[in-house]
Amino acid sequence: MKFKSFLLASVVAMTLAGCQTTSEKQTAKSVANVPLGVPLAPNYRNEIEIARYSELLLSPEINNDQKAELFLRRGRLYDSVGLSTLARIDFNRSVQLKPDLASVYNFLGIHHTLAQDFGKAYEMFDAVLELDEDHQYAYLNRGIALYYGGRPELSSQDLEAFLARSPADAYRVMWVYLAQAKVDANAAYEQLKANSQALNPDEWSTQLVQLYLGQLTETQFLAQITEGVAGQQQYAERLCEAYFYLAKLYQARGKEAVAVDFFKLALATNVFEFVEHKYSRLELELFAGVKAG
């Protein structure tokens, strides 16, 4: 399917009800001209796999180690279709059966971060690295937990360690910038510029960095989103990422109403597995002053 037929649609964005500052009146609204995609439907293959793992878990022939692995796999699949509570239950079952399974602690840490239980999240990621010091995504996820937990200096250290393992990854570059900008925005910008030298200009993700550096305007950035897209799945994934980082850009500029709109658009893609989707929900909860349950 070709995506050049997607037109730029006008989205009338709404601000969160009841959320306003003394400087912003109820009339604070924004209109964003952005490309829109169809929200992803659950992957039927994942649903079939969930059913298959559920059947296997009923078998009396599997041992506890095998059960732990199956709970981990099914939990990941639940996460991929947006069933986060069921995923968390399976992850907890897995770690009870096999306490030395590093990957389970990583997923539990993400869930604790999303629940704003940051102390518990740090414990989970520390456990990952105690079991497997080469588990690089624990550095990413602990860095993100520290970022949302209000500890940007420590967050920067973890995210820099994550970037060092793959300096040509634009997403890693972006997260380092977001953390460093909480400490010193000017120094973060200069470091972003330096880190951008290792990126491949032919990769779409590099344009996220170019947007933040001012090398692309927002109009130029949005106009190229469909370029090279191979199908609906990739298009939705790209939109999810674009919306999230645009939201963070507007948030940094103090334009919270526009940021909220973009976080909502990221959620509307239904790309549940992506970091950008997961933390768009947390951003909205933090903006609204809501403690996750």
C-alpha cells in the first residue's frame, strides 16, 4: 500500500478538562496540521501465540524454568497488544518461578516506571544489571525512569552508557539530549550537535535530531514522514515517534497545550510496544497531576 495518498489533515486538538494554569484561560486551544494514520489493530499472530502459550502453561509436563520462560513470553505479547495488567501479572509469575531471569526484571522496571513507582523501578533495573551487566536496555530503561523520577544527572549517565553501545542510533542520541536538557539546555544542544555527527543522514530517525537542531522546520519534518514507508505498520510506528518527539519539543518551549495534543496523537497510533507510546501516557498523567494506579 502506498502512503503518498495520505493528505495532511487538520486536527482540532483539545486540552485536558480541568487543567489550566493561572496564565492560561479556558480558551487555550491549538490546531495542528499533521499527517494522520489509521490506529493499528492488534496483531492476530500475537493473539494466536498468546492462546498457544496459555495452552502450554496448562501442561503438567513442563518444569518451573519452562513455565517462567512461557510467562515471560506471554507477558511480552500481552504488552504488545496493550494488555498491560495481564502482562504485569505474567512477569510477576515468571520472576517468582525463576528469580534469576534478568529480562523479567527489565519489564517489571518499565511497568513500575509507568506506575510512577520510581524507587521500585530503580530496584528492578539494578537487579537486571546485577544478573547481566551487558543487558544494555536496562541502561535505557533505568535512564528513562531516572528522567521521569526527577534525577536528570543520573539519567544522563545511564543514557550516555546506552548511547556508547551504538553511537549511530538517533533514538539513543535523542534520549541523551532530553536528559541533559533538564540539567543545562545550552550544553545539551551542543552535545546533541556533536552526537549527530555519528548518524546516518539516510536514516529517517536522523531527521528527529535535525528537527531539534533546527536543521529542519516542523513543516519539512512532517512532509517527509511518508517517504520510504513500506506499509501501514511502519507508517503508524513512524507517526508514533514523530508525535512523541514533537510533543517533547513543544513541552520544552512551554507550549503545553500543543504538547498534550501530540502526546494524545502518539497514543492514538496504538503502537503499544514503542517507548514513545508508553511514555506518552505517562506524560499525560504527569501533566494532569494523576498518580498512575
